[in-house]
Amino acid sequence: MTLRRALGRASALIAATLAIVASGLAEEKQPAPTDPLPLLRAAAPHEVVARNLQRPVGVAVAPDGRVFFTEQDRGTVSEVSATGVVRVLTRGLRHPAAVVWEHPNQLLLVADGLEPGAKPGSDDDRTGPHGRRGLVARLDLGSMAFSVLAEGLKHPRGLARAEDGTVYVSSDGLRGPGDADDWDERNGGGKDERRDGDEVELEHGVVFRWTQSRGLQLVAEGFKKPDGVRPRADGAILVAAEGYRSNPGRRLIGCVFAIDAGGRVTVTVADACKQPGGLALDATGGLFFDGQRDAAAGRDDDRDHDHVGGAYPGFIDKLSPGGVRIGFATGLAEPSGLTVGAGDLFAADAKAGLILRFRAPERPKVDVPPEVATNQDPFVLHGTATPGSEVIVTGGRETATGTSSRDGAFQVPVALRHDQVNALLVSAVGAGGIGLASDPVPVRVIHDDVPPTVTLSMDPPANAAGWHRSAVRLSYVCADTLSGVALCPHAISFMTEGGGQAVSATALDRAGNSVTQTVVLNIDITPPEVQARPSTPPNADGWNNGDVTVLYECSDRLSGIATCPAAQVVSAEGADQAVTGVAVDRAGNTATAALRVSLDKTPPTITSVANPAANAGGWHRSDVTVSFQCADSGSGVAACSPAQVVHSEGAGQAVSGSATDRAGNRAATTLAVNLDRTPPTISAAVAPPANAAGWHRQPAAVTFTCADALSGVADCPPPVTVGGEGANQPAAGTVKDRAGNEATAAVT
């Protein structure tokens, strides 16, 4: 029968479910203890869990401490409670073998057959025509119902379940040709086609893989009496068998083999042994396997042989993680099943009828919290463990070991994988490393030699010149992607004035790495100093009479001056004109200087007034008072000349006056005063002249001669002719000068 046809038929039956209710099964009391294995020697304390059993071959342990086992001769699955009470869970199995605990409350098991018609606890024949054969089944411990995962296997023995739910089972192949029709009908037929397309008949022991989605699949064939199977952490499948032969013809000698992902088989334990049975892995990766020494075996079937040389040939050996084979226990009769629970090793001895428990050391106590971060490599783990035990730490860059002292103290340097989480498992291995590994203590060690990052924010930010003009709030955001931030600086407000002030803050991660963030702060909150001055100081009255240039002088003791006002020219006249300039320092602070400028560039006005006023000829003939009138529309008159009296006669006498305004502008005026108080002179002449007697005998012409030494004659009388007769006839003439002075001359 080809493998593909056989597997096809098996897949059609996987969904079949059979309920065998184990109600009413009585608890069984164990007889008084005897010592069926008086010469049992082991590298760990041991005790009997259940005795007087009928060929127990499979053993499993639940997380709560319950122990489950199968008895081939009774066809039962039983439970040993945490208090030691044995209870049969179900009957009706034909040659049950391996059993495996499955979360949450189920068992996986293999058996040669399962009889639907058998009653719980009955001794009916369990090989009837309606029986199910060569099973991989699931037993629900709540409902006590069986679910058949696969059937048609020939003598299934070994069983294991991977963490992903994949089930591995070993058997002598598939059922024989006598059941071929029935098998084909229920499993769909088909052939096993290897990569080269050749059909392969299953003539040797086989390891199968079962998954919910794909059913039963071949993993490897060619094993001699395969038994225990166990998935290994690296993905390989370990198989206990008496040998291996590939097709074609490659023969391997050993008792434990490994199947890699590609189906290649290699030897794990090279020494041959008879009836290798159970396989179990402890927390450190140590492999426990059992069997019988070759020298003790006289034939393939050793079920009934007597112990040789006073001791049973059965053994349990350990293959250390380093590949060293160590004897763990001797003096067993026929060890047939192994499992590890809570660090303890449980073994079924089929011939002795026992379930044994080998005690692991107590879990070590580690002097670090469950999670710790470090930047050290190696990282030294301290703690206490059973004195004399080997402490093994896995999960780092490499396995680390140490030995606990007499007082139990240990320290183990552990090489860590850098910059990642190292999920360490710390176990104590009894008997100095050859015994059992305790249930491991998990320790998460985060190696982190990368400092955290710190992002600094400043509020407000510095200006373009790098200065602040107010208090600065420094805030920090820290991050660390590995170990996490242990300390991040608090936000601070910094307001001390000064340039180049270094402000440092340190962040720390949980591994002890630190980073210091330093920022240089320039703070200047004091305004600059600015002074304004005129290029020409004002006079005492505060006035200027010429354009004023306002000059600025700036200084700043911290950040320095960024902008000082340019000089400003004031040319517009006006009083109290405000001129301002703003100085800015490099921090942005400002200061304003203001200067008041009063500017009057226009001279005052001045006029002179003579009193009395000059006549039309511009002359005066009496004292003249010259007064001045001053005015200024800008700064106002500061000084105006007083009135002056002119007494002296003369022409063009200059009388000057001036006006000065408050800005210092000056105006002057001069008045020419002509003063003539002296009358002019006038004389009269008669022609012809009178005789001696003083008489004229003809008309006489009287002429006048006028003169004025100052203002000059303005009007001299014309000649007068006296023609009438008479004595003492008067003839007179009046002269007037330009000043208005008069003089008269008369003749008779």
C-alpha cells in the first residue's frame, strides 16, 4: 500500500469522534508499597508516584501537578491526583502507548485500537469488527469524549505535540493489506510521491506529522522500532529508535536520531541500545532518553527477560546541551516513557509497573528583578541554588554555567546578545550538572549600550543672533528604544543674564547609559543705553538759531548693540520739537532716547521811530527822540534797543538800534537824523543905494541874500522894489531853511 493512498484514507476519518464516558470509574487504592527496583540508582532523589500497574508505557503531567499514564495490558488511561489518588479515566483502549498533556484540559494519546461498544470498566473483547485501530486521539477530560485525529497506524508508540499544535507520532508504518479496501474508502486513497516521483511502500518505522489543516503527513521513514518523539527548539524532531536505514541503503547506528526540516536523518546518540523508549527535554536543553543495555538483551522482545548480574538493564541517560552523554539512572526494569513537568522527570517502567518521579532541585533564587537592564557584558547573575548544583543560564549569547557553593551562593557571568532583550532561563542542575534541571527562573536582561536620546526644546527660541531677552524654559523629551528611560531631566526656567552660559542636563536609561545635553544660553533682559545730544548745544534760553544735528551714543553691557540710531538733522524751525531714536541690542531689547530741539533761524524785526517826525525835507529843528520797535514770531524778542534823544545839530546823524531774539538772532536798524535848530541868515541890500541923506530918488530894489550852514536854505525871499514915495518905507524878507527855521531881514 502506498503512503499517499494510506494518508488519503486516514484524512477521511480524522473528523470521526467517539465519546467514551468514564462515569462511575472507581478510584483505585494502591497496595502497600514494596520496592520492585531495589537497585535503582539515580542522580536525583526519586519516589514512586503509582505502583502495581499493568505495563505503564506513557506518562504525562498537567501544569497543576496531575500525572496521567496509560496501561497497555488494561487498556486504560488513569490519573494520579496531586494527593496521590489513582483514578481510571477511561477503558476500552487496545495497547495504549504514549500520552501527552494538551491545554486546556485534554490528553492526546495513541493506541492500537478503540472499541466503541466497550463499556467503561468492562473486560469485553476489544478487537471486534467495529473497533477503530491505530489511533491518534484526543480525550477531553471534562466530557470524557474521544476525538479521533488519525487512524490506520501500525503499532503507534511515540507521541509529541509542538507549541504550534502540530502533533508528531511514531509507528511501524500503516496498517497491512488486509484492511486496504476499508482504508482506501475512508481515507481517500493516493500515493506517496517523493521529489523524484517514485512511489514508496512503507516497510519501516515511520514518523508522521499531523495538523488540523493538512491531516497526516510523512516526516521520515526507515526507523527500526521507533518510539519516543520530541520536537527540539531548533525545529528538528528527535526520535528514539534502535536504528535507521534510508532508502536506498544508508544505515545509521544509534538510539536517538534527529530529523531536520528537510527530512534528513542524523544520529544524535550514537551508541546502540535496545528498546529505546521515552524522550524528554529539560529546561536547559538536556535530553533524557531511556532504553536497555545491549548486553542485557537476548532477543528483540525483552518484556520478560530477567535482570542480568543482579541488576535490571534498564537505564535513563542524559545528553547534555554540550553533547556529552551522562548516565542518569540505572537499575530500571523496562523504562518506556518519559516526560518533564515543573522540572521533575517522570518515568514509566512497564515491567516494574511503576510511575517514578525524579526530583529536580528547587528553582534557584536570582538576586535581580524579573526584568533588568544593563550595559555590561558579561552580566554577572548572583543568587542561591541547591548547594553543589550546576547553575545553567541559557538565552544569552551562549550558555553560561557556574556551580553553587556550600552555602548555595552562585555567580555566573553571562555573555549577552548586544542591544536586545536576552530572555534568560536560569536552572539549577542537580548532582553537579548530571542530574535534572530545575524549573527555570526567567530573567529578562536587556542589554543596552546605546545612550538614550534627548530632544531639547527652548521656549521661546533664540533670535537670529542667538540671544534671548526673557526667561527661557528648557523642556526635554527622552527616548530609549531598548531598556527604556530611567531618568529624564525636568523642565526648567532659566533667567540668569549672561552670555555663553552652559546649561547641562543628563538623561539616564535603565541600563545605566547616560547622555548629557548641553545648551549654551545667551540671555539679556536689560535694555541698552542710548543718549541723544545736539551737535550744537542750545543757548541759555534753550534755542538754536542754526540747523541742529542730533547725535546718538549707544552701549550695552551684555549682548551688545545691534542698531544705534543714525544722526538726525533738524532744520525746521519750531519750538520744543521732539526728536527720538531707538537703540536695539542683539537680544532684541530696545531703548529710546528723546531730545527736544527749539530752532529759530529767522532774525527778529526792528523799526525806528523819530519823535517828532522829520519834516518833509527830512529835517528836524528841535531835539529828536528816536525809539525802536522790535518783534520776533519764533523764539521771541530777547533784547530791543532803548530810545535815543538827538540834541546835536547836524545832518545825517546816525541813530542805531538792534533787536535780538531768544535764539540769538540779531537785527539792527539805523535812522539818519537831520537836526538844525539854527535859523538861516538873511541880509537885504538896496540898490541903488540911498544918498547920504538916506533917500532914494528912484525906485529902489531891495534884494535879499540868504544862507544856512546846516539844512540849507529852503526859501529865500525874492527882490522887492520900493517905488512909492515916502519916508521910511519898509521892505522886509523872510528866509526859511530846510529844517523850518526862519530869519527876517528888513530895510526902510
